Amino acid sequence: DILLPILGAPEWGMRLIFGLLLLGLPVALLLAWKFELTPDGLVPDKAAGTATEVTAATGRRIYVLIGFLAALAVVIMIAGRQLVPASWDDPAVTDASESLELAGAKFMNPAPEQSIGVLPFANMSDDPSNAFLSDGVAEEILNALAGVPGLYVAARSSSFYYRDYVGDLAPVARQLRVRHLLEGSVRRAGERIRITAQLIDATNGYHLWSETYERGVSDIFDIEDDIARQVTEQLKLALTAKQTLEGDAPTASTEAYMAYLRGRQRLAMGGIAGFEAAQRAFEEAITLDPEFAGAYANLAMAYMESVQFGDGSVGELEPTIRAAAERALELDDALAHAWVADALAKAIAGPESLTSRAPFESMDRAYAMAPHDSDVMFWRVWLLDHSHESWRAREAVRQALIRDPLSAPMHENLCWMHNQAHKFDQALEYCLRAAELAPHNPRPLYQAAFVALGAGRFDDSIRFDARALERDPADALIPIDIAGVYVELGDLERAREWFEIGEPVLPDHTFT
């Protein structure tokens, strides 16, 4: 149970060993009955006699053997606690559903000295729709810092949970497992932009550095690079900031970059409307700059979201996902999201695709490039889980929660895994926690409805679906699912009412 997962053995390996041991049990009993272990070796039981010296010598050897095996068992147990994947009862997994304070206290290690969390920047523009820009600036700075050797950076999902947070930053830093926090604001007026950033030591509240940039929108890449560089200098990291942080801008078009940031924001919100808006934004970015690798990679991920969590079909969208992924890799094979897109395209290429190593090879490359990235972590778990490598998927979730403890997608994954194990109560806890962490995303509530339905809790299923529909009225599958629940309850009149709500949007949907 300890060694096989470390060696990467399949789940049936333990069942095979158990079967062989069971078959060997009668043989072992027969040998124990017929033979005796003596200093001269194995002899028939009658020939061994009952001499005291023989019995004592044999006993001493057995005691030594037992002592050696006991010590070996202790060593293996200690090693197993460090190396084997987490079980369902591992605190690193179960604590994820508890309060923020408890989760941080129980399974988080102390914050590394060189560590930082990048909080979402405040949108100070007169137009509230410019929030995509403030989010995008913070995310790009976070990504730049995450590439700095020796610097621990909290993942985006957890950092962005603290949007609009006002108060003592020390608990935030403890929860994110970081010592420093970067916060700021963005104000856009026409083609001018004003970005303010400040670096704080959360252990004492001291401001280590702050700066205000007032430039043209086209200078946004230089501003992001400069903020990241200033942070590395303030943290006195042993690296050449210029070599690490400066690179080619992701696109030569400011307008394409703005469209890309809008797509990233809508993709994070989830839901049918969010997926479609993200797809349009990424396609706009590609139109404005056909050489924008990041836009292609994220377009592939946005369409994959529609396949998995929306109303898109694999047959319809697989060619689009594959083409976008191939183009992203062609343009920039050093981009982690491009390898994620490639892995997803390969995973849905055909009925045997998930048994191939090709999707895993691409996902492993993405994870090696950006182990901190929330999208990389989420799709990595999705791939492992859908490939029926359940223990590896659970271990990937455990690793992700250490870096990204407030990740709604990771809690969704835990919900799905517990549901597969028929642990319905725990699954619902994780779904509802995900819904709390992502208050605009309908997917956790939609998933909670599915879990409740499997548990036979029909009223709860309808209630969760109704709440999901409030978050995403464009999702026609939700009323169809509610109709199905009413059919299970025998209320065909109400089932028909709900079906008629969804049927105009999905006229070809089969309802029986």
C-alpha cells in the first residue's frame, strides 16, 4: 500500500498481490503445520523434537527477525507519510473545507522568507468595466515574479480571493503562506494610465517600497516589468532582475492585449456567458494580432471549458481546440498555457486518447514551466482524474492546495472526486466551499446539484440548480436538469414548465 504508489504501479497491482497472497495462504499453513524451523534449517515436524536448546535458538532468531521487520515497518511508515499520495483522510485534503483560519493553521508551513502574494489591484477608473485591466496588470506581475528563482509566489486564485479586502493584512499573508504582499491600483483615462504599487512586509505592516507610474497605455508592459524588478530588488534576491524579468512583450498590439485581458477575466468568472465572452475576446485579440500565442492558447482553454462545463460538444469543438493549440505552440513553445492547450487537444482527440502518454507529456511540460499557475494546476488535475489515475489526481490536488489554498477549481475537483467515491456529504461540502470562494461562478452550484441528485436529495438538487441559474441565466442546461429532477419526483407538470424554459435554447435536446 505504501510502496506501489511510489513506484507508479496501477491500482490493480494491489488487488493482484492480494489475490496471490490469498492463494498462497493454504500453502503457508500447510508448511507451518508440517515443518519446523531449526538451526539446521527446515525439517519435518517430528524430526525437530522438543529439545530446549533447539527451541531457544530458534526463538532467538525469530525475535531478531521480528525486531528487524518492526524497525523496517517504522521506517517505511515514516517515508510513506512523506512520499505517498494523500488519502481522503489526510489533513492536507480534509482541512481544505474548513475555515480560512483553520486551514491556514493546520496544513500550511511557515511562510518562506522570500515569498510574496500579489493581491488584485483596485480599479480606480471611472468606468467599472475597466476592472479587467486592474486584474490583468496584477496577474501579469504575478506571472513575472513566479518565474524568479528562489521566490515563492502565491497562486492567482487564492490571492484574488481578497479582492476589495480592507483590514489587517497579516491574516491574509498567513493564509497565503507568504511574508510580503504587493497591492496597488489602476486608473485609466483614455490613452493614459496611472498605476500605483506598494510592497508590504506583512509581519510588521511596514511599506518596503511604493511607486506611481503615469504613462501612456502602450507603456503598460514596461510598467509591469519595472514593478516586478523593483520587488526582486527589495527582497534582495540573488539574481539579475533584468535577465530574469525582461523579455519580449506578449504582443505588439496594445488593443490585442486589452482584449486578451478581458478574455482572461471572463474565463475566470465561468458560466456559459463567461465562456462565450472569453472566446469572443480571445478571437478579437487574434484578429488584432495573429502572432499572439497567449491568445491562441487561452482560446483553446476557453473552448475546452465549453466542452467540459458548458453546452459545447467534443465533435464540434475538437478541431477548433486542436488548431488553436497547434498555432500557440508554433508561435511560442516556451509558453506554459500553450502546452496545456496541446495536452487538452490530445486528450480529446479520440476514444483512446486518454490512454496515451501524449497528453501527459505535454501537461508535464506545462507544469514544469509554471507549477504555480492556477490554470495549469486545474487542467493537470482534470487530465489525471479523467484518465482514471485517481491517486495521482488526489496528490496533484494536495500539492495545488498547498500553493493555492483558496482555489475554487481545486475544491470543485475535490467535490467531483468524493462524488465518484460516493462520499456525497463531503462532496457537497467541497462544492459549497467552491461556490463561496467563487461567488460569480455557477459551476460549483451546478455540480452540487448533480451530487445531491446522485445522493437522492432531490429538493436540494433543485435548490442548487436554481441558485446556479441565478448566477448564469444563459445556461439552458440547468432548467433541463431541473425538469429531469421533477420527472424523478413524478411531477410531470412542473417538469414540463422547466423544460420549456430550456428547450428554445436547446431545440435538439432529447428529453425522455
